[in-house]
Amino acid sequence: MTYALIVAPFAVLGLLAFAATARRPALRRRLAASVVTAVILVVLTVIFDNAMIAAGLFTYPDALISGIRVGLAPIEDLSYPIVAAFAVPAIAELLRPRRRVPPAPTDTETEPAR
């Protein structure tokens, strides 16, 4: 099984969770926070994956990766932090109870007492 196939189910679930929250309030704020988080996580992943691979802590078999690398790290390694940056806030939003909007007052509730 390739590394791309390993992340695929998580990416699909993350995309579904994100899509399910698209109509909830504060989408732009969550999206902006996810983009900033994804950029930071990708930069850290590139730095530390390259350091660990260069130190000989682990390797990636060529048959299991696409062959595209960022330094020594395969590009597939960047999918994990990207999926997490968008899926975790979406799942948290799905788990958060929705605020109930109070019903609008009826005509009898708005008329003054006689």
C-alpha cells in the first residue's frame, strides 16, 4: 500500500467534515485559521522530516512514494498536516452543539395587554 493510499480515507473524511460545516457560522474565520495552521505545519514538517531522514532515523521505499520530494521528504508527507489543519476544526465544529435561535414572537405575544 502506498503512502498516498494510506492518507486517502482520512482526506475524504476530512473533506466531508469540512463540507458539512460549510454553512455554519464563522466559516471564513475557520478557513483562515486552517490555512495559517496548514502553512505552519507544512513548514515544520518539511524541516523536521528532512532533518530526521538526513539523520538516518527512517527512510521511504521508492516503490511506495510518488518520487516527488521536498528535500529528502516525499511530497506525500505533507498531506497529513494539510488534512489535519482542515479536518480537526471541521470535526470540532460538528461536535459543537448548535445554537438554538429563539422563535419569533407571535402576534398575540407582541400586542399590549388590554
